[in-house]
Amino acid sequence: IAGVPVPADACRGDFNASGDTTVQDLFDFLAAYFSGLPGADVNTDGRISVQDIFDFLASWFHGC
């Protein structure tokens, strides 16, 4: 699931779509980010960059 882009209406902080934001979402995002998987493009700008880390963390801390 980490390689699949998140739908716009989904909670981006729940990266693994488990229904809750946990530390596992953080680990799953980082694994996708460092692997260059498309799902790590959290801000959907067409590229994976450091900004995606900040955008994911903002969503993760906000929760669902």
C-alpha cells in the first residue's frame, strides 16, 4: 500500500490505511520515501522531495 498514491479525501497521516495514525505510519512513509515509491509523493506535485516529509509529518501530527 505504501507505493500507491493516497486518494485526496483520505487521511494522509494514516499512510498505511490502518484506520488510525500510529508510529507505524511514520515508518511506512519513511520506507516509501527512501525507496522512491510513488506513494511518498504526499503533496502530489509529481516528484518526491524533502517537502513531502514535512507535508506528511504535518498530516501525521494532525491525525485523522
